[in-house]
Amino acid sequence: MTEHVEAKSATLADELLGVVQAVEGVSAVYPAQPLWQSVAGAAVAAVTGEQLPLISLTEQDGTLAIKARIGVGSPLPAPKVAREAAAAIRRHLGNVPAVVEVLVAKIEA
Amino acid sequence: MKTPGDALECGHSLAELSAYLDTGEIADPAHLDSCPECQAGLASLRRLSELGNELLTADVAEAGSGGDDWMQTILDNLRLELRPGRSIPLRAEDPQDTLWETEGSVSALIRSVADSFPGTAAGKCRLLGDITEPGAGITVDVEIAVVYGHAMEERAAALRNELAKMLQVQTELDIQAINITVTDVLELPAPAMTPNTEDQP
């Protein structure tokens, strides 16, 4: 991936973070790829202090793969909030081919 | 001694989280904002601490089931259940989407509901059955410790109803049964005995 594409990807990840955080019922967005599961990411973070984007973005064969790990904290049902988060991501992407994964890691009563 | 079994997946241990609650200090405080398992652990430890304070206030700490075996059992289960566990699939509107809840998020929710009942602490919380298969029948097993003085059958029935409502709203699991087992009754101390001088030599 070129530097230009990396920068574009980071921008899109930031935009999608805002999109997911704005979904009613989303109380938190956690790192999609926990640092302890990513040796490279942990090493970079330890050296630079930089955090990986909370929303994970990868691209393969022209299809974007987006992963978000969220906390839900409202009377709204967690499954509904997860569906709405995925739908909000799709609305933001428009016609861009994408597969979206949303993982609910915390549900507050 | 810290063993691999003591650590959550993020590498922190319940002992470290407990120390953080006591002192406010932990090596990487920013991590707590980004780790749902540590957050669930802290919430459970806070509620356990509140129950401990309730017991101390009632002066029953040395009564009933005696030492802190019940609390150790709860901590042992907590250690296991704070892990993300299996992924529970959710229905998606777009066929290209995959949506999940972690088993750990549901266990933590069950625990928080049980702990919200006065004088009650959740022990083991288990989802039995293939939760990774949509529509599979699931049984929920919950063990609780109850402070003496709370009607156990009523408590269990109320908790079962509350859990059924909550799981229906917050998951898409097909719950077939919710089993509540009271494993510990934390008894009030016996009244202080007045010395009976007649029996004394």
C-alpha cells in the first residue's frame, strides 16, 4: 500500500469512527484489532505512542473490509444497534463494495 | 504468584484491576478506556466490593459461611468469564455484513443484572449450548450468593424473570431455560450469648 493510499485509508477510518460513534446506542468504540492480538501494532504503538485506528480497514480485490468493535449502552437492543452501525457505515461508503463486520464487545444494562 | 490462568486476554489480571480500584494506579491507564473486558472486570469488582461493605456493615463478615470462600469462588468464575469467549451471530440486513455479540458481553450483562439485586452476588454465569449456531436452544446457568434475610425462592424467580426479559431484548439467543442456583447463603451472626453463670463451676 502506498503512502497516499495509507493516508486516505486513515482518513476514511476516522470518518467511519465518527459515523459509528454517532449511532444512537453506541456508547464506545474499541480497537477493532486489540493491540495484544497484533504484535506489529503493539510494537509500533510502544515505540511511537501512536494508536492504531479504532475502525479497521483493509482492501482486497477492490472490496473494502471494515471492522468495528463497539459497546452498547442504552435501552435500545444491542442487535438493533449493531445493525444500525453497519447500515450507517454502508450509507457513508455509498456504492463502494464493502463487507462490514460489527462486534458488540460490551452491553450495559 | 501470577499464572497464565490469572490473566485476561489483554494481559491484565484481576489482581491488577483490584489494585487499581484501591490505589488508582495501573501501568497503562489509557488501556482501560479501550478494553471492554477490563471495564467489565472493574464493574464486577466494584459491585463485589459494595456487597463486601454491606456484609461488613451488617457485621456478618465472620459469620455464616465463614471466611471468604464464596468470594474466592466468585472471583474464580469472574476470571474465566471476563474473556470475550465465543462469538454469537446476529441477524444482518445486508448479506455482506457479519454482526456478532461476544459471549463475554452477554455474561457480563447477566452478572450485572444479578448483582443489581440487593444482597446478591453472581457466581458462575454460563451459556450452555451452541451459541454460535443461530436458533440453537440455549440454557443459562447462574449461580448466586445471597445475604441471609432475602427470600431465596422469590429472589430466584425475580432474577429469572429479569434475565429472561433482558436476554430477549439484548440478544437473539433462543433461551430454553434459565437455571438459578443459590450456592451460598451469607448468614447473619447468631445473637451474642449471655454468659450462663449457672453452668459455670
